Amino acid sequence: MLHQRVKLSENIYWIGVNDRRTHLFENQWPLPNGVAYNSYLICDKKNCLVDTVEMGRMDTYIEKIKEVVGADGSIDYLIINHMEPDHSGAVKAVINEWPSVQIIGNAKTFPMLEGFYGINKNLLPVDEGDTLDLGEHKLHFYLTPMVHWPETMMTYESTRKILFSADAFGSFGTLDGGIFDDEINLDFYEEELRRYYSNIVGKYGLQVQKAMDKLSGLDISMIASTHGPIWRSHIPEIVAKYQKWSRYETEEGVVIVFGSMYGNTEKMAEIIARTLSEEGIRDIRIFDSSKTHSSYIINAIWKYRGVILGSSAYNGGIFTPMRDLIRELEHIMPKNHLLGIFGSMSWGGGGVRTLEKFAETIKWEVVAPPVEAKHSARENEIEKLVAIGREMARKLKEFRN
Ligand code: FEO
């Protein structure tokens, strides 16, 4: 049993759990590599939990807490940095075990706590800059709204210099033995970190920037997120990634996404991709919107500057999976992309027309005139597809040093 707890420092423990069973995070984002719900326990004159875990894991979670504090040990405080149920799901279980626990949150936390769980007692509100002394450990609270919900805050423990960062710096993927960044081959998390950021937090780039500015003066030895590895040896690297992603900084490369019923639009995608390659673009990713979940496509779009979208028409509009993708993009509104548009139709069109409207909404620069083929691309359209590829490559190369 004792192997289940992991020390961050002498009296601070990781007591998180892994979820390899759930298929969809927030019931919509695929979890092929699972996810970890991280919780932490600070043992001192007053024992303090930082966030809990998802409801389905609460028995294991309570066991883990007792493993540290003992069957008769007390929990005096529970900090709720973030109310989303993947972290607040075991709050009721904690209260059942330790009824006098004081729950720490801010003015936006407690209405959610009552709304989700009917909990409205033993609340200890904190505000920006407030502190709490546990004995040896001193806690400082920073409000970081919209990273990822309005009530989200972070807690900094100044004795050990540990930042409990809620969702920020988190990743999809379970912790398979290694808990700290230097215990793990981080290649495993490379894509899942960005997929988590781009799909879960990415809409709030400005708020992420504000939070990072606010925390920039702290001396941090460890970042303990609610998901993924604990950062202690690669803090500058993970902070740099968040700086880059929240500023929508992209790399040279092109994501081509197509929606194709009978293969004609897919053939058009291949022509553009080959042109890009001939023009010297090395990172080209083609996705079939019917097959690949949008979270992977959005993850790739967060990385690469070029985006080329192609769709067949469907009942006078755009092909359904492409409609879903562009709606998601309009919701998140990533910036700093170059756009190409193509597609096919059988009679009245609709796919390319919808993509042109999308371009106006999202305000990405369209690199060349859109191409729409009737039934299938012929010589005239093929020339225009090549022009899209060439123009995209030319504009991308302008960013080279
Ligand atoms: Fe991991 Fe926003 O919850």
C-alpha cells in the first residue's frame, strides 16, 4: 500500500489517481492514453488537501489519504483550486470522512460547490494575495480566472516553493509509474500536452497570459498540475510552451483537412500536399475529418501556421464533419494562421461557400483564390490547387530567418 503515495518534499505528497477506463474526457475528448487526476496532501500542524479527484475514483483516493495521515488522522483544510468535477468529484467523500474539514475557495467557487453538490458549510473564502499558515508550510492564493473556469485559482506553497497550478501545465495521459518530469520519457506527453492545452484551455490564451504575468515573480521549484507530470526539472520548458501556445505562436508546416464522400475532395488534398512538398515544406499533415477526432486536428493546427481546408458540398451546405470542425475552430478562435480553401460539388455547391464564410469569421489570411471543382478536379482546377500549394509555401517561407 505504501507505494501509492509519492513525496514531493518531506511532508507534501502526490495522492492522485490514474483513469485508464474512461473513454472520453468531459464526455467528448478521446482518452487513448487515459488521464491522471492529481491531488496533493500537505502534512503539517494542520493537514491540507489541494484539490481532489474524479468521483469514480473516490474510494482509492480516500484510501490514499488515510495511508498518509493514518486511519484516525485529520484533514483540516481542503483547497479547491478548480471546481470542474474531474477535481471536485471527491469533495463529498472527503467531507463524509472528515466532517469538520474547512473548504477553501474564492467567491466564485462556493456557488458552484453548492450548485454541483449542495455543499454550503465550513467554507473559508480567500481572495487574491491571501495567505494561510499551516505551521511549517505557508500558502498564498492567486486568482487565475478562465484558466480554465471563472473560479480557477492557484496555490503557492512558499516554504518548498511549489505551485499548485490547477489545470495549467497539465496533460492528457496517465502517470505510468513516473510522476515527476525527470522520471519519464517526456516524448510520451509531447502531443498530449498540446492536445490538452489547445482543446481545453486554448480558448483562453489572454487569461493564460495574464496568469503567467501574475506568477512570473514567484520562485518556483515545482509545478504541480491537476493532470500529467509534476514539473521540477523542466520548468522553463513547460512555461515556454505555455507562453508560445497562449500567444498563438506557430511553426512552419501545413495541416490539410478534408471532408470527402467519394474521394474527389481527398484527391484535391493530395495535389496540394504534393505541391507543398515540392516547394520544400517538410511538415505536412493530412487529416480526414470523418475519421480523425477534431481534438487531434486542432492540436495540429495549434502547432502549424498553414491550414488548408477542403470540403465537398452536402445538401446545399458543407459536409457535416467539416461543419463540426469549423464550428469548433470558430468557438476557440486560434490566431496567426494562413488559410487555403478548396472543395467539390455535384450541383449547387455549399462546401466552399461555407469555408469562405468561415475565413471571414476567423480572420485568417486566405493565401490564394478558393478552388471548387464540379464532380472532380480537372486540368483547370488542378492548376488552381497547385497555386494554393505554391502560395502557401511561399508565404510560410517568408517567416524563415
Ligand atoms: Fe481538469 Fe478544468 O478540469
